[in-house]
Amino acid sequence: MTVIAALSKGSMTKGVFAGFLGVLLSLVGELSMNNRMRMVPEMLKNELRSGFQLLPLLIGLFAIAQMFQEAEKGMQSNNLDEGVTVEGARKFSLSDFKGQFVNVIRSSLLGTFMGILPGVGGSAASLIAYSQAKSFSKNPDLMGKGAPEGLIASESSNNGLTGGALVPLLSLGIPGDATTAVLIGAFLLQGIQVGPLFISQNPDIWNQILWALLACNILMFIVMFFPIKLISNVVKVRSARMYPVILLMCIVGAYATRSGVMFDVWCLLLFGIVGFVMNKVGLPTAPFLIGFILGKDLEKYFIEAVKGNNYNLAVFFQRPIALVIWALIVIFLGYSIYDNFKGASAKLDACIELVKSAIEGGHSLLVFSQFTSFLAMVRQRLDKEKVAYLYLDGSVPIKQREQLVQQFQRGQCPVFLISLKAGGLGLNLTGANYVIHLDPWWNPAIEQQATDRAY
């Protein structure tokens, strides 16, 4: 719950729902206690006896879903057409590190500490290190404009996070972020159980991990510094040519998961569709993946603990260490909820500022959202700021909707708030200068219909 809540910033409800959906999906298959099948159709008993395989789910959820998104756009242009260039870039120099020793140490320690905290993630670590570097900087005005100290701070913190994230992963079996969630899946595929006994039971693997962490940083520098000019040319490859190759590799990987089971390929495509739909409706995939990976262990250890205490749930509250863990869970969940609320407040402030700046510039503005509650907060702020606006939701009759659209098109009111639940997707909304999408539920057709400039 702590990890899922931390990864669900901006949409706590949907993140928690996605996490429990992943737990539910992980329970598909045979229950080891009584060898009975659960949530499995009769015709798929043999294929789903051990449940869905992790590798096809991983590839489908991320790679295939991304291909579906690109296919929806048409893949008609390459990356260079979208403004990505490789010419004229500033070259790296070791002189950039002059006077940055304290910055590197401070940012690396911050990243390591943030990595130990489950669910914090690289973005938070980089931002905290960046803010600290800006606070201690002699030239804070240069931060955000390519200043080396800002880049060094964020990247040092990001690199330190990797080692720190392995602490809860290897000691408690808890992935700290989406990357370590994939790593724990890799351990499980190799039959390695992470947890408190990992180091004592696998000393050779533990030593190899330590040496690998040291070697990979050296190799990263060599691989990224010298051949970067050649690697950067990958942006010149057209997506329409690259994706068929990637798709073929994904299918081969899924097919080889269990040495040639075609059902895993169909699962690959199924979870590709699931990932595509989740992105469309705004459900985060990282909590879903963590729920799927930890679901079986959650069930296994829960049953063992309850059976060992004569089916008494008080076993989870009897020892001091259990109470400490519960206290930490409450603290982390409380912080995640506060952080989520703070993010929504910042989003609201940014929306109001965009509305005010658009009006001051004499522009018309469309604001879309799936969430009527958030639009209600926007309306309250606009009322407070004495900004005139039109509002359309599901309670507005069809004839009145057309009147509102006509008022907007005639320029009688420059701001038009629309709830997507109102069925406003079929309206003729041409004439807007700007469009603001407040959540992932928007339809690209609206943007193409109204304007080619959108926030």
C-alpha cells in the first residue's frame, strides 16, 4: 500500500485501484493450499494453472501498449520532424566538475537515502537534490537554464537512488519503484527469493551485485561518453521501421518464456491492450505491476501468519516491531495523501494562472476535465477572481448546450469549462485559441478540432 500510494501521486484513487487490480490478477490460477483453480475458465485450466506469466505481462504492459499508442498517432513522422536534433549540442568536459565535489556528495547521499524509502522514486530524489543545489548555489538564477551544478545534482541523486533502492528490495522484498519492481520480477523468474534471508542464502549473488554496481557505473561512462555520437543517430530511424523489429523481438521473448507456449503470446497482446486502455483512462501501470508481482507473496505470507496463530488476526499487532511497521505505514500513507493533495492544489493554481494569462492576452480558452469535482474547484477560484466563464456538464439540456457553444464562438465569454462526462465530445468547438487538458481522459480529436496549441 505504501509503495502504491507513493507511485499514485496526482491520482491516489486510480493508483490504489490499479494496485489491487494487479493483486487480483496475480491470484488467478491454482491455490497451493487445496490445489483448486481460481478465476479460471474451464477451457483455460491447463494454460492458467500457474497463473499469468510475468514476462509477457511486463512486455505487453509497457512495450506493446506504447506501440499501440504510436500506431494511434499514425507513426507518419520520425523524431527529427518533431524537433529532436543531434547537431550543435554542447560537448561534455571534465572542467564542469570543478568546485562541485560537495554538490556531488550531498546529492548522492540524498539519492541513496531517498532510494531506501519505499516508493519515493527517482523523480522526487532528483527534485530534492536539485532544490538543495539551488539553495546552496552562488548563482541560483542560472539554475533551470542548463547550469552544470543543477545537472550534476539531479543526476548524482538519480544514480545514488539505484543503490539505495536495492536496500528495501533485497532486505524486505519490497520494490522501491517501478524499476526495482521489474528487478524483483527478474529474480523471481530465476527462482531467487528476495527478503531477509537473501544475503545469507545467496552470498555469491550478493557479492556479484556489489561488484556489478561498481562496474556498471564505470561501464556507463565509457558506453555513454565515447559512442554517444553514434547512439544519438537512433532518433533518425523512422518509427514505422523500428517498431516492427521491436514487435518481433517482443513476440519471440514471450514465446520463449516457457519454451514455446503460444498462450503467452496471446497474453502479451492481451496485456498490451490492457496497458493501452489503462493509459487512456488514466490508470497508472506501475502500481498495477507492483500489485501483480507482490500479490502471491502477500497471500502466501498472510495465510502462513494467520495459520500459525490459530487464525487470529491479532498476530499482526502483538510484537513491538509490528507496531513500528504499522506506524511507518501510517506515516508514509499520510505523507502520500498530503503530497497528492498538494499536487492537486498546484495543478489548480497553474490552471487559474493559464486562464488569467489567456484572458489578458485576448485569447479564448477551452478547459476539459473528466472530474466534475476538480472543475468545481476551478469554478470556485474563477468566481473568487471574478472571471466570467461558461460551464457545461451532464445536467445541462441539449438545447442549452448548443446555446453555450454559440456564445463561446461569438466571443461573448472567453472561457469555456467542459466536463467530458457531459457528452461534449460531439460538439463543434472550433474557434478556441488554447486548450487545457486537466487529466488524461481527453480526446485528441478535440485538440485537432479546436486548435493546434494546447497546454
